[in-house]
Amino acid sequence: MNKLLLKKYLNNTCTDQELEQVKQFLKQPESEELFREVLDEAWQEMEEPELNIHAMATYRQQLMQKVQNNNENIPETSKLWPTTWIKYAAILVLPLMFGLYQLSKNKKEISAKVAIIESYNPKGQRSIVSLSDGTVIYLGSNSKICYPKTFSNVREIELIGEAFFKVKRDPARPFIIHTNNIQTKVLGTSFKIEAFRGNPVEVSVATGKVSVDRQADPTKKQLTSVAVLTPGNLVNWDEKTKKATLAKISTQELEQWKDGNLTFNNQRLADVVAVLERCYNVKIHISSDALSNYRINTTCSLNESITKIMDIMGKAASFKYKLQGDQIIISN
């Protein structure tokens, strides 16, 4: 569980799956501390200089009293949450947040501060996303990022898929990327993350230093270090085997990825095909296991057509291909 997902919950922008994940998390005793921190940050973001401080303090007291009273009026056998008041506050958070907004003279401006933006690329599309702090993200195909419209004390986003980051340096505000149970933390650097659902997470560094940690227990806040990476190094974390693999990578190759150049170094044809399917939104079928395991060494540009790339790989790997309906069939 991370703060960004809880903020989405407060902002009522969770998907059904995310909503269920938050609800299950809030049933855990360990959720109180993290949820309290998120609420405190929300308070801080709303406390504009022009607000009446006495009125705010009074409202805080009334809010807590209201939650406690509501909790006391629920029979023990029908309570949805543990007895701690903050858990029950989660149920009431939307109307309470609306009440907070009424205290501000500039409601629209404050609301924008907690807005969560979602950028998604379907297969076959790539995009460049510029964040409010000056960070630039090159988002790959079949990938999604969620980020606040404006950052507070900590810069946090969520990634599913792959992206290359050029993080604006800000020593006072670390930049954190959440990918499943992996957290990547930087101050200002450039690096690439690949984190598709069901696959290992891979972090590769082009410039600067990157800290990669994992959340061993989703119900707790403690993090375990996976690796600290410097330029030209990568770590591959497999959640299924709980194993981290370190390797070297060309920094030039990483920089080129953001421009649409793909480099395959001794990779299985099956793995290369998976990348091409995602980047070109096509279906590619390999007719034999022997071909699937054939090792590919090549560099190609996404500016080229898929048939041109298949021609190049076919000559290198001595295979044939044909178009059949909406599929490409690879055979000996």
C-alpha cells in the first residue's frame, strides 16, 4: 500500500480493483499510521494562509468528535471497521473533505492540488508526459502512470508498464515511483523502469544514483533494500522467486529507448516478439519452440514498419514469416 493510492481513494478516483485493495488494507491494524499521514498531508495542502486558523482548529475538533460519535452509535456486531476512529473516518472521508473545502475562499484552486491524473498508452502508442516539477516521462506502449497534478513535500507517482524518467533534481523532495511492491527513489537522475503485471520489475540507470527497495509485507511500511544503482547498472527483481539479479547495460541504449530505438542483446525470439506485439499492437505467432528460443542480437527503430523489422530479423535468424489475417506467423 502506498500514499498515492490512498490519496486516490480520498479523491474518489480509484478503480474498483484499487477500491477493494484499499478497503482490505484499512481493515489491518497497521493501516492507521499511514492513513493518518495521508490525512495530515491533505490538511496541510488545504490550509491556505487566508483561512481562519481558529475556525480550522474548531472544525478539526468537531470532525473528530463526529467520527467518534458515529462510531459509538454502531453496534459491535455490525461495525465494518476496527474500533480505531481513523478506520471509520475512511467511510466518511468524502463528505468530510467536502466540508473542509467549504472553509476555503478558493475551493477550485485547492481541489486541483489533490487531483490525481492518469496517463495511459494502449498498445502501439507512446507519449511524453511533463510533470509540474519539471520531470519528463517517456511512457511506453501498454503503460500507465498516475500522478498528482501538483506535488507536495514528496513527489510520488505510480507506474504500470515501462517508462524512461528524466527527474528534475530537488534534494528537498525525493522522487518515488511505486511499481507493485517495488519502490524506486531518486533525487534527480535519468533511468528506465519496466514493470508489467505478472513480470519481474527491472530498473536500469543512465545517469545519477537510484535506490530500489521492496515492501516485503504490504500491511507494513518497512522497506527492504533491493539494490542501489549507478549509471550502466540494472537490477531485475522477480517477486515470485524473491530474487534480485544485477547486470550491466549500455547507458546509450537506455537513452535511445526514449527515442523509439529498441536494442536486443542475446534475447530469446519469444521475448523480442512480446516487445514488438506491445509496440506495434500486432499478434505474432512462433510455430516452434526451437524458434522461440533462438537468440536475437539486433537494433531496430519504431519508426520502421513491422514488416521491415521482420525482414531484418528473418535474415539474421533464418526464419520466414507471413501475414495471415491480423497475425504474423513465424516459421522455419
